[in-house]
Amino acid sequence: MYNSVGIASDNASNESYAREQSATVVMHGNTDEMITNIEETAKGRVVLIFELNDKSFEVLFLENGGLVRDERASGTALEDMNGNTLTITGKEPSKAPKISNGIVQSLLMPVS
């Protein structure tokens, strides 16, 4: 309703609307394979499927993809994290949709 100050509304004058979506993924460790995978992932846009506490699944960044930014922590003390934190951000036209457990399981099946 606050179109004059630029806050998103479903009845904006140009009919546009966007929802901010973000996710943080913490990956412990720092192997050569992990570094390569993170670098490849950060080159493009990603879609993220995640599991909620109620065991249902949702898909973030489905239409426009999310941009990945990574930050490395080497840890100095024994209890410090040694790994990578990925921050994924993007804008989508709607909330993250639900996805069935069957689809998720079929995506996780090894290819023979």
C-alpha cells in the first residue's frame, strides 16, 4: 500500500512485486573438492531445496535463481570453525513453493 515510498505492494503502479529470499549454508571443512565445488557454484545462479522442521520441503530461488557469496573461516583456536559459509540471496515473484518428498527423493537417487 505504500507505493509512494517504494515499499513492495501487490498493487504497485507498474504491477511489479518481489520477495527477498536468502539462505545461509555452513559447510565444515575445506577440502580441495569442496573449494572447487564452491567456486563452480558461485559462478552462476542456484536453486535451493530445503527441509523444514515439519519434514516438508520448499524450493528457494526457483524462477530467478540465487546468487552465492562465500566466506572462508580458517579458525585460530581449536573450537573455532574451519570451513565455509555460503550466503545465497535473490528476489522472486512469490513465496517459496512446497515440493513433494517423492520429487526430493528422486533427485537424490544415484544415477546408474
